[in-house]
Amino acid sequence: MRLSIILALTPLLLVTGCAHNISNNSLALVDPTITFEILLKNPEAYRGKFVVFGGVIAAAQKTAEGTRIEIVQYDLDPRELPDTTTSSRGRFMAITPESIGRTMCRSGRLVTIAGEVDGKEVIPLQGVDYSYPMINVKELHLFKLSDEESFGVWIPYIR
């Protein structure tokens, strides 16, 4: 009896263990050839292309248009969870038309976004002009302390 229950639950555990944090709809739009390193060198060349990046929130600011989230980039694991054991290659700015509260976008929180590249913006960072790739968010996934407590925010894409 016990063995049959374990065998019946195994496929379910395998499927849920491999679930993505970004929807298949968003992943289908992504150009997998655009790495963060490539984008960082020339964001203007990839304007209009879809990407998935993630990292740690450095700062967030509400604007009249929504929320600007400054993110320290980290590589993503196979489920699009930022891997902070890797080296960051820089920072990017995620722009969302949604107003996201400070508690949700607090500094230090892990985040993964899917969105459209919108060029770059040069903004001072620790006294030096830094060229931030700008990404208009289609989908945003914020992580709490454990992956089981994470949640996503779907932002409809309008072209």
C-alpha cells in the first residue's frame, strides 16, 4: 500500500519540483541568445527584444508611471531563481507600470523579471555615471525567504 502511494506521488513531485517561476507565455517571447553580459555592452542594439534576468533588489522607487526597480544581476538557475553564489555582472533597471509597495520591493529581496529591453539610461552610481540597461517588465516574480513562499505578478504586455 505504501509503495503504491509513493509511486503515485513521484510524478507529481517531479513536476512541481521543476516548475518555472516565469510563465511559459513569457519564456516563449525571450531571445535566449541575449545574455546579460551582451546586453550590458550595448543595450540600444537589443531594444524591443525580450529577456529574462534576475538578481537582488538594490533599490525601488515609485514614479508617476509605476515603479523603477534597480537590480543587481545574478545568474538564474533552471527555474529562474537568482543564484547569489555566482558573480554579479552588473545592474539593470526594471520598469513596471504597476505601483509596487516598498515592503514588496525592499532592498535585498530576490527578484526575476521577464520583459522588453528599452535601451539604457545613464544614472550616477556611487559617484560614477553607470549605464543601466532598461527593461520594461512583462512579468515579475518576487521571492521571500524561501522559494515556497514566493509569488509572481503578471503585468500584461501591450505593444
